[in-house]
Amino acid sequence: MKYVLSDFDGTLTNENMIGPEFLQVLSLLQEKKIKIVIVTGRSLSWAHFLLTHYPIHAVIAEGGGVIVFEDLNLRVFSSDEDLTKLDDLSEELLNNFPEISLSADSFGRLCDRAIELSLLEELNLLDEVKKFLKGKCHFSYSNVHLNFWLGDISKQRASLDFCQMNDVLPKDTIYFGDAPNDQGMFREFPESVGVSNISTYLDQLKFRPKYILEGKDKEGAKGVLYFLRNSSKV
Ligand SMILES: [Mg+2]
């Protein structure tokens, strides 16, 4: 096992916080000389923060729109044309729904835009917004955001590219996730793990992780730490 690939929100966090288990995961992997790549819907600015503050090998951010390497070089998967269209679409969306706003981290986003799910649920606009976006762009949601983008961008496409660049086969990695936006990874990466909070979404998943953790004590980063400590795969 050379690499651990992992989603961030809900998978390496607990109750939306970076807790002690996250740091324990990072030190355990350092001890075992296994590199960690975070594969997240979070923005480019988040990738920069994570890479400059923690021992992380690379961050695949914005749902696969961009890979940020340890030396902070980027590989961007969106075309310039798609980025211009995305700006126009965001404007149209906000004109149609004046009561919503883009997520606070959208200013640090390059390839996609996000809206806080809590805001859409509060305003009871989730279905309406999804209806508006349908056919105009791609969208997906994590446990915190509704993300939308244009072009062929996905966590799995960027992750497969990353593996190829580093001469690693998907079967020689482990992927951890917790939500519907991890399904493509569960499909492409045979050794995948769902932390126990994935239970909320299990009925909606077309592709499930190979291992599904159970119990409150195996939610988020606690589950990742448990698996890394106890699995013969690591
Ligand atoms: Mg997540």
C-alpha cells in the first residue's frame, strides 16, 4: 500500500471539525511511510491551506477540477471556455434565486461553485435549484455543499490521472469516503471504505464501498483511524 486517498468533509472530520483523530491519521501514515492524497469538493484555497499546514502529499480539489501537488503546482482539468460559462451560469442562478448566495469559499474556487446545503434546506429551495441546474451543468452534493461545474470533471478522473502519473494502480490504494459524491471513487477504486456516517446515504448509492464501517465510534476520522489501525490491507 503506497497511497491512501481520502475524501475530507465527513470522512477526515467529525461533527464538521478537524479533530485529534485527523492528526493521528496523518502521523500513523507518516510512520508507515504511506502517502495521503485528499480528494475533496473543497476549493483550491482549501487545498493550499491543507498542503501548507499538514504532511499531505497532494490534494485533488473542487471535485476533481484541479490537482494541487506538494510543491503547489497545479493541474487544471477545466477548459477556459467552461470556466467563462460557469461564471455566466452562476450569475444567472443568483438572478433567478436572489435569496441564495454562493458558499463563503466560492471566491477561492476555480473549476466549480458551491452552495451551502444547510442554506438550501433552510429556504426549502434544494429541489428548485437542482431543477434549474439540470441540463445546464453537472452537479453533485457532499454532506455540506451542492457543487456545480461544467466539463468532464470528477473525483475519479483526476484520481486515476494522479495514479497514472505516479505509477500506482488503483488496487494498490485505499479510498475513504462518506457521501454520494464518493460513488465514482467507490466504483473505480476496488479497496474502498465507507466510514459509518455513510449509513444516511446507503439507499441512494448506486456504487457502494467495499467495506462499510458501522457504529457511532467509526464516524469520520475515527473510522479512518480504526480501519488503518486494524486492517491487514495497510
Ligand atoms: Mg464527504
